[in-house]
Amino acid sequence: RHSVEQSLGFWGANDRLPERDILAMNTLCGHGLVSFNLIHKMIDYVKMRRLTPAEAAKIMGKCCECAVFNTVRAEHLLEKMLET
């Protein structure tokens, strides 16, 4: 699955998709290899202060085989989620 497929918009059962923040994090990998469950888990860990946003972003980046995952952007998204 390539990000070009995701840029065409969302077709089908949109109600089955995760929240927009989760999708934003998932699309940081060009092949979508960072699982939604891992993203949820990292968000929970950051909110519980078990991990810093930088540590969580680094863990998620390890799943990305194409090495395109933007850990700096992921860190900023996690920090933004902490504020809300």
C-alpha cells in the first residue's frame, strides 16, 4: 500500500477508519507499516508519561521499512495530542 493510494481520498466505509490524528501518524510511513494499534499504544504511553514524544516517535519509526517515517513530525503530532 503506497501513500499515493491515500492521496486519492477515502472511498468506501469511512466510518471504519481510525481518527484523523491516527491516520496522520500512519501516513508518515510511505507504505503505511506503522500499525494503528501501535500508534494508539504510543499515544497512551505518552499521555501516561511512560515515554516522551521523541521516544514514542523513534519506536514507531522502527516499523517503517522504507525509512521515510518523519520522527520529528510524529513528535510534534504527539505533543499536540498531549495538549488536547
